[in-house]
Amino acid sequence: MRKLISLGVLAACGGGGGGAGSTDVKPTMTIANRTDTEISQLISAAGGAAMFSAESQVAIFSPPRTDPCPTTTISGNTVTITGGCTTQDGVTIAGSAIIENPQAWDPIQYNYNSPTIYSYTQLAITQSSFSTTYDGFMKVEGATYDSDITTTSTVPGVATMRADLYYSCNLSNNTCSLSGSGIEMAGDGVLASGSLALQGQTAVAKYTLRGTDTLDATITSGCVSWKIEGTTRQSPTQCP
């Protein structure tokens, strides 16, 4: 099922604040005032781009590794990753991350009856003079994904984004629903809902983002299209 959500994320490019399936994000954004690039970033955020990016950043530090940067320590079933160094490949790591009950981290025995929780405190990855910083958490429990992660990037044109998402998935029919979720772009918010489905080898996603106006997005076979209700505003390409 993680493959299913990842396909949705790739096609598009949390519960957090108030508990599972609720958010404290306020629908203050007028989406029609945003650029096409900013709207694309909002749709990508709804697809879980931040939580899977944050997860992958720490996964690459799992054993076996010979690089001493970053420092990794294990206590019980918890891994602590601490930056303040530069890897042998020239990537600068700052801040820290904690993983409770990681699924593939020697010598920790993964507990299938407990959630995996990722916590990020100013974890910054800098490469080729550009950096991305992660703050917040992601909790994976069974077929649910609950996250509230803020990403800040120095890449030009990439806005600071907080994605407070709650995905509930059904493993029997390869579907996921997004509910009780919200996204903030530089402090301006939208509520997010939608669904993902794996049809054969094709991921199909539908999202609704609601601020002071409403945007509907559809993603099929890597094609992203969107429209803003009550306006003529829509994506340059409309998918078949």
C-alpha cells in the first residue's frame, strides 16, 4: 500500500494537529490567487510528498553504512540520528531525527503490533548549496499514515509547506482515503480531502482543496489536471 501512495505522489509532481483524522489548519487561502507552480506544490503536498521525502531522507542512513555522518545511536527499539557533520559524499546534515520501531534497521527487531514513528527536529539536508529542512512527525500504523511535517527549502520558487495529513488505506482493494487534513503554504491554509486507487499498474488520485474557494484535481497515469470551481481557472493541460 505504501507503493500505492508513492505512485500518487509521483503522479502529482494528518491527522496531525488535532489528532487522527483532524487538523487545525484554517481554510484561509484564495487558491485562484496562486500561481500554477504554487498550485502544483499544493497538489503534490496533498499526495504526501513531504512525508515520503522525509521518510526517505532518514532511510538512507540505515545499516549497513561505513560513513560516520550522521551519528546514529540505538536505545531499545529507537534510533536517534544526529547531524552537525558532512557525509563522505559532501552532503551536510544538521538537526536530528528519531525513529521508533523502524522496519529495517539492524539490530532492531521490528514489532508488527506497534506503529513506526518518525520525529524530525530541524533536520536539514544540504547538497549543491540547496537545502531542505524537515520538522514534525509521521506515524505509520497498519494501513494508516498520520503526519504533520513542515518543509522549508532554499530552492528558488519552492514555498515553505506544512502538510498535516491523514491517510487511511484498504489493503484488500488497493485504495486510500485522505480526510481530516490540511495544508499551509507560507501560513495560508487549505483543507484537503480525496482518494487514491491502484487500478492495475495505474494510480488514480482525486483531491479537493478548499480555502475561500475550491480546487478539484485529478491525477491519472502521471497526468495532473485541476479546476477551480466558479472560475475559468484551470491547469494548462486537462487529462483525458
